[in-house]
Amino acid sequence: MNLLFRDPNKYKAFTFDEAVVKLEKLMEISGPLDWARNMESVSRDLKPEYHDKFIRYLANPSGIESDVTICKNMEKISKKSFKEEHPHIDMEQLQTYSVTKREGNTTYILCKPAVLHEESDDEKIPDTILTV
């Protein structure tokens, strides 16, 4: 553990908790331009069973373990305050993410624009030729 505090780049993080601590240490001593290098350094030795948990942590560092009751109450409050369509969502920016392949410590994530379903116009009148 002393190596983590002396030289975090050489420390090998095998578990989820070790990876989080190593990432925090690397973030303390480096800047935003080192983000990719830090991610590579942290995930290099991470065991495969911790990959999903670590990705979830990166998406929501404030808490991957959540209180279900609090979340449900917050969701109810949020639903009451929203209109049918939230005005601040840019529909052109919606995306879906999926893990496509895993090779060793490398995970490939596919990001695609979300498919929006257009409403069909049921009152279409077929083009007809009218003669008098």
C-alpha cells in the first residue's frame, strides 16, 4: 500500500476498491490531460469480475450502492415535477451504450444515437386521379 502513495503509477490495483483508491491518487497528482493515461493505468491489472462495477463507478462516482427507498421517493417527486416531455432534453443528443467486446483488460463500448419512433399519420389519403 505504501507504493500507492509513493508512486501510484507502479501500484497494481487488482480489486475494485484498490482501483478506486489508485484512481483518486492519480487524479490528485495529475491534470485533466492525463485522464486517459490514468484510466489505462488503473484498469490494466483490474480483474475481469470487477470491470462492470468499475465502469458503473466511473458513470456515478458519488455512489454505486444506493438506498432503494430514497431513489424511489426521488423518482416519484421528479415525475410529479416533469411535464410530458422534458424541455431541457436535446433529442438530437440522445444516445445508447452497449458493451460489444472484451479482450483481456480492454472493453469496447459502442455508442449509437437513440432511435426515435416517429408517429405515423393514420389520416393519409392516397393520391388519386380525379376525372370529371
